[in-house]
Amino acid sequence: MTDKVQAKKDLEFCTAELSKYQNLSRSGLTRDEMLAID
């Protein structure tokens, strides 16, 4: 059960990170600039 909960947390984290990067790229940043920020 704990593994399932952890996997769900990881998935939500990845989804949040992904949308954050997509928002940045829509702002006109290149992938390299995103990596530099990160």
C-alpha cells in the first residue's frame, strides 16, 4: 500500500514539474534556459 501512495506522490510531482516547464516554454524560454534555471 505504501508503494502505491509513494508512486502517486511521485506521479503528481512529475506532473507538476512538467506543467511548470511547459508554462516556462510558453513564456518563450528555450530548453537550455530552463535547464540553466533548474
